[in-house]
Amino acid sequence: MAQHQTELGALRKAGYDPSPWYDDPYYPDDLQAAQRLVDYWFQTECQQIPQG
């Protein structure tokens, strides 16, 4: 559950705000745009730990 809240928090920071009534007219486009932004942040701002 904690991971879900963290992921949802990142998507909200990226501009995705899910409707509690499930009536988002731009879904899934707005969710996908926010996910691309989160993915970009992860790739550019999070350090990758080398394996080995």
C-alpha cells in the first residue's frame, strides 16, 4: 500500500489528479503524460546503483 501511495504522489506532482468519481474526460492520456514525466525524472534525477 505504501508503494501505491508513493507512486500516486509522484503522479500527482507530475500533474495527474485522478477524479474520485472516475469521470476524467482525458483519461488515459493525462495519466500517460504524467507517467512519462515521472519516468523522465527517475531517469535524470535518480542515481542508478551499479550492479556488482
